[in-house]
Amino acid sequence: MTNARGFAAFPPQRAGARFATSWWGRAWIQALEDTSLDHVLLRKGRAYAKHGRLGPITVSPGRIAAVAESEYDTVVRVEQLTDAAWERFLDQVAAKAGHIAALLDRDMPHDLVEAAEDAAVPLLPAVGDLEPECSCPDWGHPCKHAAALCYQASWLLDADPFVLLLMRGRGEGDLIEALQGRDVPAPAPSGVPAAQAYAVGVPPLPDPPPYDVSYAPPALGAASDAGVDVAALAILASSAAARARELLLRGHLPELTEYQDRVRLAADHDLGPRLGLEAAVQAWRYGGADALDVLDRAWTPPRRDLARAQALLEAGWEGEDPPRPQTWRNRWTLGPLQLRYGRDGRWYPYALRDGEWWPAGPPERDPSALIT
């Protein structure tokens, strides 16, 4: 096939190596794990992928393939898009110049995938969309070899989203050629025609406000004469300026409770010890409001999330016996280390300090990355 692409076999990975880091790569793994009927085989597949037990990978329309352990032919099939679906997808790509630039920069924009889904074009696989086949005697669905192939494919997807599009039926060259032949829609008209604007003429400027040469704004220290805590006022002014800048850069700000905002201020101005918020400030600096929620509240996660985390923990363990944590709700304790699962889907590390658990680092989606 002219559209087939070959990739060299992955070598054994370092301890703690992670699979997909891009959001579309994680969606690929999610489809695999939600389809799997056996978490033990998934764990073996992760170990096979990390230990480099597969040969070179070939990606072509509708399939990815590799030879496992030098003897088993392993294939994972993906449904190809129809010609009509490809036309709708190309319409969505061409509708926004940023989509083309992002794809060429090896990025897959969220809004492009959402627009494609609205046009009935499923780019990312869902539960049951991956069809594994293998010549090994294992009856698992998928077997450990097919699971390993999918996990390694997530690395390919991270590096190049055109790999996903090739699986769906068309390679990068075909897509670029098809896009070059399309007209990008003209932007919707806005404002008024220039001739009409010039015909209005230049209206007179309003009179300037009165200017008092003797006026000077009061110094911040003058506020103390009115009984205002000048130090606190300076902190609030600095915080307001920082939040305004963040609002300009991001276009929005998360809504905070009074307690969360107090912790944020304490973290920004090193006031944790003074206000008795040392642990809260440390949690905030590692993960903001989500980390603060993990510090303050225990909750019971869905069983599927905990089962997937246990499988990741075992797959990432390099020794003979994987760790067996003491579990209570969203808190897993492994000796001097505790992992807490947040509502944001990430695991937060905690360490013992003077007999209490303290935030110990930034969160990870893969709990094994925190113990290796």
C-alpha cells in the first residue's frame, strides 16, 4: 500500500516511562482499556510494550500491525471513514485556518475533533472500535501482544496525529493535497463598508475634562491615616493586578471560594506559616484548587478508576512483586508514601511529616510514575 508507514521497533523503556501524554493519545488508550475484558492481560501488555517485546510497527489504512516475540502476527483493526465522511472532515479542517496550522505542527485541536463529531465523523476510537487479532494461542480480547501494540501505538500518536488519520483511511500527503484544492470560507462580514464610514465625516471630539495642576494622587502610605492596613492593601493590589493579567491571557478565571482565595493569596505572598495554612499553601502550589480539595476531603472514586490505577501501578513496578497499598476511599498508602486520587483524575503524592501527611509533589495520571 502506498499509504503504509513503517516505524522502527521501540527499545526497552526506562523505569517509570509513561504511555500517551497527548489528549488524543490518552483517548486511544481509554478506548483500549474500556474495551478490554481482562485487566491482567492489559498489565502484561503494558509490560511487553515497555520492555520492547514487539518488532517494527506498520500503520496503514484500517490497521496497525507488528510481530510479537518474533513469531506472532499481531494486528489491531480500526474502521476506515467513508469518502463522504472524509469530505465532511475536510470541510471542518478548511473552515478554520488554525486547524491546518495545528495539524502541520503535529497537534490535534479539541475543537476540530468536536466539530468533526458534530458532523458525524468519529476520529477518536470509542469502546469496541479497536478490533485486535493475533496468531498467539491466547483467547484474550485483546491478548497481551495486541494490548502491547496499542500501548506502543499511543507513542506514535503522541508524536504525529496524522498516524490516527492514516488509520482512519488517508495519509498525510492525500490530506494536504485535498486541502490545497479547497477554498477557505471567507469570514462573515462585520462592521460597515469603508465608503459609508468615510461619508459620515469626523465628529468633533468632546471637551477634555478639567485639569487641576495642583492635584496629586495620594501615596499608598496615606491610607494608614484612615485606619487601613497598608501591608494588606498592598497585597490585595498586587493580587488584583496578577489576576487581571491572568484574565487577559486566559480569557477566563476559575471561580474560587473564599477559603480557596485565601489560600491562593497566602501562597502568592508566602503567608502560609503566619496564617496557619502551610499544608494548604503547599498543596495549592502543586495543583491549585484541585490539589486543595484532595488535601481537605476524602471521597470514594468509581471502581473502574481504582481498578485501572491498580493495573497501572503493577505494570509500572520493576520488581518481582508489585506493591499492594493499604486503601481507604481515594487514599492509598505504601509505607512512607501516600497517593491520593483527585476528582480531576490525577494522583497526588503525600509524605509523612511529623506524623502527618503533607503534599509532596505535583500530581500524575499514572500512579506508578510517583513510586518509581
